[in-house]
Amino acid sequence: MKAHVRWLDGMAFEAESGSGHRLTVDGPPDLGGRDRGPRPMELLLEGLGTCSAVDVVYILQRGRHPVTGCEVDIDASRADTPPKVFTGIHLHFRVSGDGLKDAAVARAVQLSAEKYCSATIMLAEACEVTHGHEVVDAGEASDGLSR
């Protein structure tokens, strides 16, 4: 994998992935950022959440479980002093499907956490990473859970 980062101005940078996707990343205001994009550590959490969510959805689909939506809320704590590393991260999955079984979702989350999610496994070397989940019936799902 490759990526390229280019300074724009202030504390804003353009990040380009090896696959050619670009986004603007900005530092916090106390360092001169102007809120032009997510903070770098926010991107790290978003990468963790999406990496794990891809696994969960893929595992459920491969098992032919009726998954129709997946959301992940991520809460993290950081050290108070530099380097302000993550000291704990919790991922909470809300997975929807018509008749989707809790056991299937629990297994998918566990497999992602323990075997497949590179981001989770890597970050778990540096801090505690925990997982939780809930299953939402497709008929009761919010618009955000339905596709």
C-alpha cells in the first residue's frame, strides 16, 4: 500500500490514497487548523471503524444472513499529555436485518476483532480495544441503518 500527503497551507494537508482517492485533513485550531477536514486521529478511528464494519458485513453476507445495514459508533480515550495516544477504544455495532440472529452478529464481530480486522489487531497492541453490538430488526431500523 502507498499514500501521499501534501501540505496545502496552515495545518491543512491533502492526503491521496494509493487507489487515487483524495481528502483534506486539517489540524486542530490550537495548532493553526481551520476546520477544513477531519483531524488525523479522527481518521485513524474512522479507518478502524470501517475496516471492522467491512469484515462484519462481509462475514454476514458470506453466511447468507439477512443483513441490511451496519453502523459503528466508536468511543476513544486519549492520554492527556503528548504523545496523546489512544488509551482505550470501544466499537459498538448496530446491525440491521429482517430476522437477523444475534448469535450471527456476535460471531461476525468476534471474528473481525480477533482474526480479520488488521486495524483492530494492530491498535490492540497499543491500547485496549473492546467491542459491543446490537441487532435491530430491519422494520425498526432508522434510515441510517437501511440501504
